[in-house]
Amino acid sequence: QVQLVESGGGLVQPGGSLRLSCAASGSIFRVYTMGWYRQAPTKQRELVATIASFGSTNYAESVKGRFTISRDNAKNMVYLQMNSLKPEDTAVYYCNAVHSITQRDYWGQGTQVTVSS
């Protein structure tokens, strides 16, 4: 089992940047594919980006070229660097972990990102 705690959300102006962090504990971090998802009001939760154990990444089309996901397996951390933020990026951002063998997944509690002038 793994516990996930996100941090780094907040209010930022359009065009600004934020870095989200997710701290994982309770299990062997490197066996998990890590990801960030987001959910805006009245919308379904959607994939933002994922990163596999050895670093291969996948991004939603809407964030390609603006967001970067990374992980530090030694520190049990995953990050989401968000640049050139737009109002439509406003959402609660969730950290996700999927075990590479069992496919069991875990979620953090979420962190609010608001992009507004």
C-alpha cells in the first residue's frame, strides 16, 4: 500500500508557473507508475501526465510543451512543473500511483490550482 500527499497548489496569474509535488510513502516507490490527474468543476477527472518507473512519460495533448512530469525514486517524490498556465488549467490536481504488476491504484487528496488574473 502507498500513501500520497500533494503540495504546491495555489493561485497564479495566466502565463505563470507552479510546481506540484507528491510525496509517496508506505511501499517500494520504484514499482509504481506515477501520474497527475485533474478535475475541474462539473467535469470528469482527466489524465494530465504519467511517468513510468524508469522515466518514460506520457502527456495529455492540452499540456504538451507546457507541463513536465518528473520523479526522484531516491526521495519517493514525483513532480509536475507547470508553465504558461491558462485559466482552463484551473482544477484540483491529484497524484496517482499504479502498481506495475497488480495494477492496484492509489490517490492523493488533491491540491487546488487556480489560474486567474
